[in-house]
Amino acid sequence: MRPRTAERTPGTQPRVDADAKADARAGYSYSAMAKYAEKYWKNYNSSYRKFNNVGG
């Protein structure tokens, strides 16, 4: 089950409702996500399978 997120202002990180149950050990590293996006925004990450010929 996914935790519900509250409304947010564009450009800010989402807030999680206080009554939502989430595993505190499972978080997101926004800096790691940004680094990945910066690295692979134009060139495909060859570590993953390509699905070009099957509709992806």
C-alpha cells in the first residue's frame, strides 16, 4: 500500500501524511535521482534492456 501524499507546491519535495504507514528505512535520495537524470537524460543507460522492437 502506498502512503498518501499531501498537496505540494511545485519545486518542493512531497510531504507524507502523518497517518500514512511507511517504512522509515526506505527513503529517496533526491540528489542521487538528480545525478542519474543528469547522466542519462540524453543517452540510454546500457545496464537496462532495450524494448525498442516490442513497443517500448
